[in-house]
Amino acid sequence: MNYIIGIGAIALGIWQLIVSKQYFDNMKKQSTPMIFSLIAVIFSMLFGAFAIVFGVLRIFH
């Protein structure tokens, strides 16, 4: 069960980082203010990194 949760968390983290990168690349085209866009990207990347670390710890623990 830990392997399934770990692999799922890693996949979610990788997907989140890819989406964050695409959002960051399109940030100049967004209609929202730049500060809110930066906050959204930073929290999205932090969540992705947390999910990857959580997944790795879940697999190897």
C-alpha cells in the first residue's frame, strides 16, 4: 500500500511541477496581477516538491 501511495504522490508532484512551469511560461499573458501569479506559482511548486518528497519517503520507509 505504501508503494501505491508513494508512486501516486510522486506522479502528482511531477504533474504539478509541469503545470507550474507551463503557467510560469504563460504568466505574461495572464490578466491577473503579477504578484498573485507569482504567489500561485510558488505555492504550486512547493506543493509539487512536497508531494515528490512525501512519495519518496513513503516508498523507502
